[in-house]
Amino acid sequence: MKIILLASNPKLYSNRRIIEAARSRGHEVSFVNVGECYVKVDSNSSEIYFDEGKKIEKINYVIPRIKPAMTFYGSVIVRQFETIGVKCLNGADAIINSRDKLSTLQILAKHKFNIPTTSFANSSYETKDIIKLVGSSPLVIKLLEGTKGVGVVLAETNKAAESVINAFRSLKADILVQQYIKESKGQDIRCFVVGDEVVASMQRMAQEGEFRANIHLGAKAYAVDITEEERIMAIKAAKIMNLDVAGVDMVRSNSGSKILEINSSPGLEGIEGATGINVANKMIEFIEKNFSK
């Protein structure tokens, strides 16, 4: 099978592992920089090019690993592959929806998933009201399209929340205000979903004095046994978002596990290191099974 890994940096751990896994299973894999691709959109012959005029053709499968800064352009390229009939491990629309935290939560709420209470408004006149809608402080303020814990602030008081919200607004940033799950104590769970299976799961524990359980911010990761309810929730959430591969992040609360967000390009380093599971291989196995359908 001819596979393209569509990303920005071939040296990243996740990208290297996926290429290694595909090649070890006998596939021909090429790394293509998404930022160097360009397209011809035509009703008779839509095409994709890269590297000064090289036409991309005769490809069986694309694995998109689109970084946040390339979401719009990357989704254009992924959609072009879909247009010409190439299967993609996560489609363009699914990638776009998952990158927007509020869109993700709205989709999950529509399907009655357990999520933290969240509020959003355009005007600073509603600052006090959107804080009230979420409940009492402490509460979490998030940039709508932030990643890896960047742009996520814990406000200990309502006054502090107002200051942070208004500061973000002064920068023309879109933010959401979210219920803080105190009992999670700086811990969350990442379920790595591939197709109809949670292939690995880890618990991330924030550093002392930190509430964000992100590996990039120094959180420690451990293998964790999830409940059957959490397993079903993670798989169903990925399917609702039309994602073949997803990192479903949740916290355990007094009212059950709540989904925080869903990542369409979940990293492999933390979860493979914590669990010892060859997640990259699981992704290639899924492609092999899905391609034959």
C-alpha cells in the first residue's frame, strides 16, 4: 500500500513512529509537508502538487497530522485528497470541528455526553453573566483554539476571572469559560481511540502547583485502567466527531467522567511511553483493515 504522512515536521516522535510502523509492515510511506502542497480544483481533474510541480497520484491512504497553526490550509489539502477519492485517517471536516473546543462541546452536548458546564459570549458586557452560568469560582478560562495547555487559565475568584476574560478580549481572542472539576486534583485521562477500540489509555498528573495535566507542561503519565463506561464513552465520542483516530480527554468527577476535549492528532510519545503499547502499529493495522472494505 502507498501511504502519505501529511504533516509539517518529519522529525517529531509521532511522525517517525508512524512511518516506522508502516514500513515495518511492508508499506511504501512518504512524508509530505502539508505547507508545501498546493491544489488544482476542477470538475474534471482535481489535482494535488508539492515540491515544485510534482503531482501526487496513485496514493492509497493519507495519514493527516495537521498542527494547529495549519488547520485551515491543512484541511484544504486533506479535503482535496478526499475529493479525488483517497481515504484519509481523519477527514477535513472532522479535523476542523475537533480543533474548535466550543464546536466539539456543542456536538457532544447535542448527543448528551457528560461535559463540564461551559459558557461563551462575544461582548465584554456579558462577562459577569457567563461566569454566573458556569457557577462559582474557581473556574477555567480557555482560548478557543489553544493546544497543549497554552491559553488555559485557572481563575480562583470571580474578580480574577473577570480580569482574565477581559484581558483575552482586549487581544481579540475567542475564549470560553468552563466549570472547574475540583475533585480531579490536576489529573485527567487520555483515551487513544483507533476505530472501534481504545487501544491505550493513560492518566496524566499535573506538576505540584499546576492544574493543567499536559505532558508538554511537565505532567507525569501512567498507564490506567478505564471503566467500561469510559471506554464506551470515548469510542462513541470519536465516532460522533467522525474521527478514526482520536485522543479523548476526560476527567473523573463526582457526577461521573466528563469529556474535556477531543484531539484529532493525538501525540504518541506520552502514551506509548506510559503504556508500552505500540500505538503507531495499531493505527497502521486499522488502515489495512479499513482499506480492504
